[in-house]
Amino acid sequence: MNISRYPLFHAAAYLSLGLLPLNDTTAEEPKGTLSKPNVVLIITDDLGYGDVSFLNPESKVQTPHMDALAKAGVWATDAHAPSTVCSPSRYSILTGRYAWRGKLRAGRLNPWEESAIESDRVTLPKILKTNGYSTACVGKWHLGFDWPWMAGEKPPTSVIGKGTSTATCDLFDWSKPIKGGPLGAGFDYYFGDDIPNMPPYAFIENDRLTCDPVDISGRDLMKQQVMKGGYIHGVGPGQKGWRLDEVMPAITAKAVEIIQQQSKKNGPFFLMFGTTSPHSPIVPLEKFQGVSDAGPYGDYIVQTDDAVGQIVAALKAAGIYENTLLLVSSDNGPAPFMRAQIQSHKHNPAGPLRGLKRDLLEGGHRVPFIASWPVGGIDGGRRIDATLSLTDLFATIAGIAGVPLEQGVAEDSLDILPTLRADAPVRNELVYHAANGKLGLRQGQWAYLRPRGITAEPGWYQALWQGDSIEAPGLLFDLSNDLGQRVNLHDKSPERVQQMEAHLADIVNGNSTR
């Protein structure tokens, strides 16, 4: 990467890689073995089922890098994010546990909230570290930090705001470390912007900002957006001259550099790369503007796809692609304001699915999913139709690495390696989790949704689906012949509704799903 192209970035953010505090294992352990492959997990942000061309032939966006990876590896048609919003999904991926079992019962973290992962919780990077892996997290985090407040404790919301930040630099002691976060969750190294539409508007490297922050207005940053929509959450500390469009190039370059670095070391590594795209603010680089048929949003997806391509190229150039378990997915469905894409560009970010981010409907949580591990039998361009959840990545990766899971650890995660290798069903049911905390249950072909777990649909959008109203007291769909969830069978199948509601209540009351 030509650093001079990005003068706003602190040089240490790029040059420190030779000093990363990643585990250095002994020479007896090669760079990934069949039992302990390298693991690279890419979680895109708000990428919809209909946004990628390998899943949606009618997409107005072409995603050649993800298409090629799907053609070389395996791709799923029935993969689900653990929640319909960001923070709880990421919590579940890293803990193998439904987020509603903890404090993330509804919504996502607001600016300046503390770490959502309990300090004593067993996480995926923690167990991998104890089994010889170096671990790094790059990009979006959105699971909270324990911020260095000047007063020693978090000020009241009357001072710092809640949904919108009013926190200024004088409230923090930036000479102290930023605790919690990825390092507290078990990663050896972190570099990222945490959440681009929330302060701090700056990079964090490990437990420090990479700049001397100044107060920045989110309203001013919104002027940089190429496409209107979404929101930047208020005033907060940040890097002077902060450029939103330079975030994705920086974190992509960092992820590539970590791959390059780790390929020269002994022992396997785990890299979690959270892209900040195509989540708002929609800020594609100039070279990507106009390359899709879906406006700036589509262009940002192309840039996201390009980042995936850079990761694949880096793995191949380093000679470790064949023995790397590479996973690509999304934390939830596309944002509700993306309905504008349907009207303006005839591009449906959710494809054939009804619903969007925040909704219990399929469009809110059924997501793209690609896996590749050539020497481990995850290859051949195979389509997988069995149901899987991103919660399952914990048990699957642990199983591949030969790490047994103790009772009470990752209690909602299943080892889906048979699914990835041969489309053999492992998971028959999963719990849906809406942004407002409402739950639903999937069992086989049936999707039961508790009422009021879906945001109101504009009249034109509801008419587009020509389906039953989602305002009914309860919803039941047969996905085998109604993937678009147009026909509500709730009143026609009272016994099934009763059974599914009772089973859902059992799970909520503490029964492990593993």
C-alpha cells in the first residue's frame, strides 16, 4: 500500500506490523496443519442476500471476487445471522451463544457503551490462543470498549448522550489505555475504526487511538457521504481531517499485511476482518463510483467485493490459501433505507426475501455465506441447502482446530463441518432475533414469528410482495414453497403454532440448543 495516498492515517498504524504482539509458536508447529488450518473470517456489514450475484441472478451489482470464491469453495442458500442487527450478531459469532441470553436482548450498542462480551466469557479467539493460534481483529468491532473516562467512570447520559453522542475530548483521559474491546475478548491485536458512524472518528490500534483527537461533528462528516441515508451519531473525539472514504482501504490493507506477516511465522493464525461496508455512511472510493447499476450503494458493494478479492489474493500469494479456512458472510440483512434502491434502481438488496435489517422476516437475517478450505474438503463450488447459523462458526472452527468444548461453552453452536463438506444437515432449528428483542423459531421448513418483530412496511413495499399483512397477531410460514413469506398460515395451523411456541419458550428459559 502506498501510504502517501492516505496522509490522514498515523504512520504507526501501518509500520507497527513488524512489532505486532501476536503469539509466536515453536518451529514444531508449521503454518497451519490439516488439524489446525489458518482461519480467516470476513464479516461484511449489512450485505444482503440479493446483493451478491452468485445468489441473485437479478442483482444490479456484480460481485466477481465473491462469485469466484463461491465457485471454488462452497456457498449456502440457507445461512442465517444470529440477529437482525450488528452487535448481537457479532457477540454470537465470537461466543457461540445467542445474544439475547445476555444483555444484548434488544437493539445494538450506542456510542460509548461498555464491552458487551462478559470478561469471563469463553470466546473463539481465547480458545484458539490457548491452542497455538495467533489472533488478530481488523475493522469493525461494535461490541463496546471500557473507555478511559477522565472522571474514572462513565458520565451520565445527560452529558454524553445515548443514541446520539455529545461526548467531547475533555471527558476522556487518552493517556490511559482503552480497555476491553477485542484485546479483552482474546485477540492479540486490533486495528480498526470500531464503528464508522459513531465516535471516536479515528483508528484504534490495540488499546490506543492513533491520533491526538479533536472534537468532530457527525453532522459535518455526513457531508462526505456519496449517498444520503443512515446517520452519523453526533459529536465526539476524532482525527483532524478524518475521511470516511479512507477507512475501508486502510483496514483492508491492514488485513492483507497481517496475512503477509503471519505467513512468514510458524503456527496457525486466526484473523477476523470486519468490513465497514456496505453499511452507511455510503462512501465508495472514486474509482468504484458508477461501476454498478445500483447507484452508490451498489458501488460500495463492488468495493466490498474487491476487499474480499484482496484477501484471497494475499492468501494465494503467501502460499497458504489451500490450507486456510476462509469464511465470508454478513452480520445481518440490508438496512431499511435501502428500500430506496428498489424504487430508484430496481435492485432489491434482499433478493427474493421479504423483510430487511431489524426484521424477523427472512430478509433481515438470511445472509450470503461462502466457505473455502481446499485441503479440508470444503471446495468444488458446491451449493449447500442445509440450514446453518453464524453462531455455528464457533463450534465448527473449534472442532477443526481439535479443541473440545466444555459444558456451558458456546451452548448454541453446532459443529457444521459435515454440512460444509457434504451438505449433510446438522442444524434443524434456530432462533430468530429481531432488533426490538422479539424472537421467532425456525424448525425445518417452518418459520414461526412472534408478533411485532417486524418494522412497518410502506404501502408500496407491501403491495410489491402481494402478501398477507405482517401486522397479524402471529405469523407462520412454510418456506419450502413460500420463501417470500407471502402467505401467513398462523390461523390454519394452530397445533403447529402451539408446539413451536412451547419449544421456543423452553429454549428461552435456558435449554441449550447444543
